[in-house]
Amino acid sequence: MIDLHTHTLFSDGEVIPAELTRRAAVAGYRAMAMTDHGDLSNLDLIVPRLAKVAADLGAAWGLTVLPGIELTHIPPQQMAFAAAEARRLGARIVVCHGETIVEPVAVGTNLAALEADIDILSHPGLITAAEAELAASRGICLEITTRKGHSLTNGHVVRAAQAAGAKLVINNDAHAPGDLLSPAMMRAVGRGAGLNEAEVDQCLRNSEALVKKALAQI
């Protein structure tokens, strides 16, 4: 299993990077990205620190670990600059905190993110058909999430993505050790969102493709 959306103590996660990656390895993950919440106030504090330790932690625990960021509650007009800045600082996976229905994310965030240099639009809530089509055209993955609250719109996201031909990934959005679900449970969440087994497998291949793309940048 691959999880490209996790959090450490650098934002609102409960554990340091070493513990998070160790727990992911023990849980059976083959690759992961550490994507703490960031905006223009803290990108330079988070991304270089994760980039400094990611490769060594991966080598130590036997999985691929990528430094990343989740651009969170950023004003839509700042999104493109923030994504570019995250890349410049060393983020190999750029996630944007989408318009989940359980938080007051600014209207227009999904669109701004899909027009920026990101890899994954996380929990995009009631994403529109036009936005899903933009994701498809730009090769940006939409997220099926196992996280409570954010997962309420998984079914809608699946239907929108399938109608538009957009790629999907399955992530935990892990903030605590208990959020690192087993690979079997992650697959079950995908099926619960309306995917069949072959479509779940495709989600995993989409995650693998993002990992390969990120490693090619190093």
C-alpha cells in the first residue's frame, strides 16, 4: 500500500517523522509521503526539514519516503505561487487541501489548486464536473480518503472522477498512529466509495506513478 497524505508534529500530527515512517513500514506500506499542513508562513520551515530526513528514514525502515506538503486554507489567489514555492523548497509530492464539506475551505480552492502545480487534490468535497474534467486534463489525482468527516463525499468524488476520466488515489490523511489503516482496510474504503477491485488496483497504480515521478525529480 502507498499513502501520499500524512502529517507529523510539524503541523497537527501526533508523531515525529521517524515514528510515523516506522509505523507505516510496520503496517506494510511500501511508500509514503509526509505532507504537513502549510501556507506561505511556514513552507520554508516544514519542507526543507522533511526533505532532509525523508530518504534516510526510507532507507532505514525499508520503504520509499517522500517529502511533501499539504497546502491548506490558502487563499485561492495565492495557490499557484505557494505550489511553486513548495516545489522550489524540495516538496516531491504537493497536495492541496480541497473543499471538504466539514471545514470552511474557501470557495474557489479546488479550481485554484487544479490550475496550479499540484499532484493530488485531497478530499475535494462536492467537486464539480468541470473541476473533475480539469483534473483529468492536467493529470492531477483526486483523493478518496479514509479520514472521518472528509470521507463523507467519497462516493461523489468517485462518480465525478469516473465521469470525467480523472485519476483517483486512496490516502489516509493520517494524523495519529491509529490513522494508518491496514492495506486491506484502505482497499475496503475504496470499495465502499463505489470502486470495484480492478478500480482499487488502478488507484494503487496511480499512487505508484506519482512515486516514480517524484523519485525521478531527485
